[in-house]
Amino acid sequence: MWKEVKDWFTDILKCNCQAKLSRKETFTDKLNQNQKRLKLKFDNIEDVKFRNITLTDEANNYLEAVLIYIPSLVDKGIINDNILTPLLTPQSEDKLGLLEEEKNIKEISNKINVEDITEICEIETGINDILAGNALLLINHISCAVSISIQGWQERSVERPIIERTVRGPSEGFMENIEVNLGLMRRRIKNNDFKIETFTKGKYTQTQIKVAYIKGVANKKIVKEIKKRVQSIQTGQIIGSRHVLELIEDNPLSPFDTIYETERPDVATAGILEGRVSVLVDGSPSVLIAPMLFMENLVSPEDYYNNFYYTFVARIIRFLGFLVSILLPALYISFLAFHQEILPLTLVNTIYSAREGVPFPIAIEMIVFGLFFEGIKEAVARIPQALGSSVTIVGALILGDAAISAGVLGADSVIIGSLTGISMFVLPSVEFNNTLLLLRGLFVIGAAISGFYGITIVVLLVIAHLVSLRSFGVPYMSPAAPLQITDLKDFFIRVPYLIMKTRPQSLETENKVRQDNYPVKRYFFKYELTENEE
Amino acid sequence: MRGENLEARISTHQTILLLIVTVLGTAILLLPELIIHNARQDAWLSVILLMFFGLFNAGIYYLLTKQMGNKDLITFTRLVFGRVLTFVVMTILLIYFVFINGTIVREVAEVMKGIYLPRTPLWFFNCTIVLTAVILVSYGLEVIARSLEMTFYLFLISFLLTVLMLSKDLSFAALQPILGNGLAPVVKGLYPGTLFFSELFMILIFAPQITKKNKIPKILTGAVIVIGVVLTIVVCLAVMIFGPNLAANLTFPLLSAHRYVQAFGIIERLDPLFIFYWIGGGIFKVTIFLYAIVYLMKNFFELANYHVFIPIVGVGIIYISLYYFDNVVEVALFIEQSVPYFLAVQLLYPALLLLVSKLRGINCS
């Protein structure tokens, strides 16, 4: 009695298990059935092509098969030359044994001359493969399908990076294909410790996201955290690398980016070699690097291809440009509206006599001019190139000049506004430039309310915010606060490569030593050249 | 805000800067006048004596932190004095901190209003200063320390730049005769300085959060030396530029020195630099005191974080700073009269705590 009940129970459980298993549909060994199910799945999709073929041998035995693919995603040359031709040509010493009921799928797939072939049994995987640009070969009497990777769609080739241009250094840029991007990085790091892990995210877009790092250099905890955050993405679509950046960032509400976005493979690999982790997103020509420090906003890849004395000067100029572009309008307002006493009398006289008749307060003038400048920038970036020069001529030259002579804007405000605008372009990072717009506005408002007092308050608040940021656990302002003296070697100066021996301390890398050059004798006398070597 | 469950940790370097700004935040402007008023040309001797007083204080605080170990001030007080007395101590500390913070806010605001922005209402300064401090405190001690690390050297550069610009106008003759009127005026000049130098007792609040506790003597001596050197420079600057008699009559000798500067033929005065480090230093001082009281209250009520107390104490500080005093003269009078009370909290309380804990043999390290 007890046994019967137990059996009954196990039967029910088994049934449940089978029901669960059968939810993952697999291919059956009847071609018609398979084809019908796939056609049902691809209902109302016209660009999926079902190519019915018949495999024959010399003895006129035949076998039905169907090749399924999306023509716009695949390379038709490969289909013709490497799949159809070998399959349809009957060969004399045919070992297919088509007469047998049990067909060996390996022998058929051996005839296909394509490098990447996988055997799949689940319908769901098959559908995803077709949508990703594979061709699926279904054969009668065989309950598995062959997925053949023959992607070949229209895309641009590797080109020069547009935003991060340099005079020296490699001029390859990332492109939209993730495999090519990975190849660009692989070519620079030839080591088996360079690890890549792939995630597929987005219900509709099925976007590949790859996390790349060097095992044994990058901090384990940072790698784990990044993988955890990428894994936790739950979204229907992934639009680009920016989308991923905002989804995995530490401080999504901060105006400062705490993940670096680059379109240069040399920058990405340099970051990885320093112990960072990079995240590649398919379909986006830029790669994310984390963790990021604030100072990297002011660093250009060119710094590592130039003489280090010049790098020092360039970085100082960039830092000054940064300060000028955020502080100059605010300082100008506070000097002229609140603290005239610090300027010499003659200068104050000149400025004020030129401003005579200008109706607006200085603060309003600066805000209007700032918006005007941003407007021109936006207009020139968006309109067709042929019209660009006319906008700049009308917008900048005629309007600016007319505004001064009409007495609407003071000439000195125009000078200050233009200086601010130009110094903005000293900074290498576009994203950072856009952030500075907000900061500049804050400083201008502070200065307009209470002069230097307001500026000081805003400085303190901005610094407190910057200092509170962290990028994957690493303090954002790292070499400066908390102070790390060894990291200052790549802060304002870039020391010569010969003495750049350790990786950045603040990244907490596992392998701290970057290089260990033995002191080589760096000079030799002339007689050593002329003497014969024994 | 972020990481509030983690115990904050600050480095040796950060603690030194925190202590320096605690004392110098207001002392740099207010103390020279008080010292020069009595000690005249021997003011620098007063400052050096004050440094010894500071070192003596530092000794007491160091011994106390050694007794405290990982316990914070209020928990340790509870262990030593018992629950009832701790309640009394906490009340006194709350009153002390609100009053001293209100005074600091008022001083900073009065200098700005009186000299630079006379038409701006006083409440604007008081509210913005306290609001900034509140934001900084709500970020936590680590962020306060790191922002200070970023800004302190800017303050120092602004100060030293002024000194450099003034160096051509200094006359060493103004410092003579040394000890012309005997030692009495020098000692008299000490008295108000004791208030500022015993503010080093903030180390008792930072102590449990310092990463390397064995560096505390180094931290204290470093802070005292930097404070002493800066104050000596300020005092000497004032006396050597204006002469002892004029310097004694100036309200803010350092500010007058800033207005005396002419640099590069384009800058007539260096007031903005002064505003920068006066406001910056003042806000950091307010921040540190506000942090201290909310931290102590958190430990008194044994809560997980202190964010509840920030608005309450903040409103109290704004109230004291706006309505307790009528004008600048009252502020100055208040500081002069309340030196013994402040000293009782800053010096007597730690000394008593040390003594009783030694006698009762309570050692938490």
C-alpha cells in the first residue's frame, strides 16, 4: 500500500520534471516538423530565408535538408562556395551512407568549409543564432541542427579616432564590431593572462558585453564587482556604451563620469595594463575603462608619446585651461561687481568707461554670452558641414561685433566670454567639457550673489562632492586626496619611463611592479667604439 | 550618506591638517590683535611661549588618548564617571559646542559683512556658512578630511604668497627692543591664546578613527609647530610692517597687511586670497566642531549614525550666531570673558578625565 503511494508520488514528480524539461524545446528528427515550428516562430518575418536542398550521392540516394538564414546578415559568397557547392556536389567515394536511417551529423558538417561550426539541439538557441547572422542547417532524420557562422554585413573598416586625435602614436580607432575591437586589443597584449568574459544583455537587442582584464594584475575585488554589476543589468535594450556606463556607474546622479570612455585601443590597453578593467559593448565604437580617476580628464594619450618635459608643460597648460574655463567668468563678475579695489584705478576706469551705456548687470551679460557660445557650438556640430562657416561668420563675427557697437554687450565681457570658450577646447575629454558647463554656471551664480565669498563656498561644495566620489571603491581624487606620493609620478608630471617602476598605488593592483629595469651603463667612451672586440 | 555603516578612517597627514585648521581657522585673524595689544613688539615671544603651552596640552591629550584606546570620548567618560555625571558632561559639551560654533560663525560673517559686503544681510552669511558645514558633515569625516587635504595647500599658498609680496616692506627695527618692558606684557599676551591652543582637544574626537594610533604624539607636535610658525609669521608681519604701536591699534592686522600689498603692478590688494582662506578655514572649523558634537551625541545615544542631530544642532548654531550677539563688540567681549569657561571644557575636563581614569585604573587600550 505504502509502496504504491510512493510510486504514485514519484510518478507525479517525474511528470513535473518532464514538463519542466519539455519547456526547452529541442529539434526532432523529422524535418517537416522542425521546419513548421521554425516558420511559426518566424511568423510575419519576411527576411528569413528557408532554402530547401536535397543531398544526393552517386547512387541517387537522397536526403532532404533546409538551410535557414537572414540574407542581409550573412555573406552570400560563403553560402554559395563553402556550403552549397560541397553539399550539393555528389562525390564519387561518398561515405555519407545516405541509405542508412541513422545519419551521422559530423560527416555532413565535415563537408562544410566554414571555420566556426557548432551543433545545437535547442530551438531557442537556433533562433538566436539565426538572428545573430548564422545559418542553420536542418537535415531530415537528424535531431540536431548545424549552426554555421557566416556573418558578413556592411560595416566600416578600422579608421582614425575622431575625438581623441594625436599627432604621434597609433591612429587606429575602435569600430562597431566587438570582435574587431577585441582583436585590436589582443594584438597589443599577447599574454594568456589577458582574460575576456562575455555577457549577453538586452531582451530585444541581445547585445554582447565583454569584460576584459589581466588576471594577476587587476584587483580581484574590482573585477568581481564589475562582473557583478554587468551581470545585474536587466533591460530590454542596450543602446550604446554610454547606456552600460550609466547602468554600472557608482554615482549615476553625479555630473562627473567615473568611468572612462575611449575610442583608442592604445588607451584601452594601457588602462588594462595598469590594472584596470575594460568593458566592451557590441555596436558601439567606444570602450569603457574602470576605475577612473579625476586627473584622467586632463590627460591626453599624446602625453605618453611626447618628451616628458613637454608633457609637464602641456599638463600645466591643460590644468590652467580647466581653471580658466570654470573660474574666469565668475572671477570677472566678482572683481568688477564686488571687489573693484583690487584692480588698478586706470584699469577700472577703462573698463567702466567702455561699459558706459551697457544696460545689463555683468552677471546677466556673462550668462547670456555663455548660452550664446554654447548655442553656436551646438549649431556648428549639428548642421551640414557646408553651412558651418556661414553660421560661424554670422553668429560669431557679425553678431558679436554688432552687439558691442550697439551697446548691448560690453567689449570686455565678450573678451572674457571668448577666452573661456577657447580655453574649454584645451581639455582633451568631450564629456568632461560638458560637465564643466554646469560647474561654470554654479560658479557664476555664486559670484553673482556674493562675489568672492560665493565662489569660495561653491569651491568647497564642489571639492566636497568630488572627494566623496568613488569609482569602484577607488577614491576619485585619488593621488591628491587621499595623498599618495608615489602616484604623483604620473599626475602633473609624467616621469621618464625609466623610473616609472610601479603601477598606480591607488588602483590597488595585485602585481605592483610595472617594470624593473636594471641600471644599464648608459655611456661609453669613444675608444670602446674603435677598439676591436676580442 | 554613503558608507555610513563603515567606521571612518583618517590618515596621519589628514589628522594633522584637521588639527591645524581647527586652531588656525579663526586664530589666524583674531589672535594676533589680542597678542600684539599686550605684548607689542615681543608678540612673537608670546607665540613661542604659547607653543610650549600647546605642547603641554598635547601631552595631556596624548596620555588621555592612550587611556582611551579604541573607545571614543563619551563612552570613555561613561566608563570613568558613570552614567549620571556623563549626562551632565554631555549637556555641558552640547552647550559649549553650540556656543563656540555660533561665535565662530558670527566672527566669520561679521568680517565679511563689515568689510566686504556691507549691504548683504547677516543671516545670508550665517545660513550659507552653516549650510555648507552641514553638507560637509553629512558626507562624513573621511570626506571632510579629504576635502581639507585638497584645499589646505591652496590656503597655505594664498597665505605664503601674501607674505612673499610683503617681504620687501618688512623692517626688522620694529622688533626692537626685545623685552623692553620686561616679561610681564609677554605673559599677559599669552592669556587669550590659551583658548585657541587648547582647541587641540579635537584630537580626542578624532583619536578612535586614526589609522595609526602610535603616530598621535607626532600628529600633535606637528600641528603645534605648524600653528606656532604660522602665527609667528603673522605677528611678526604685522609688527614689522606697521610698527608695534599702529599694529596694536588695528582690529585685524593680517587683513590690513593684505590690503597693503601691491603686486605685479596690476594687483592693488590681495583681499580675494584673504577671503578665500578666511572663509574656507572658517567653514572647515565650523564643520569640525559640528562634526564633533554630532559624533559625541551619536555615541551618547548609541545610535548607528548621526544624521538626526545635524539639523537640530545646525538650527541652534544659526540661532546663537544671529541673536545672541548684537554687534561685533559684544562678540569680542564674549570671547574675552568666556576664556575660563572654554578652558574648563577644553583643558580641565580632559585633565580630570585622565586623572580619574588613572586613579580608578581604567585603561581601554
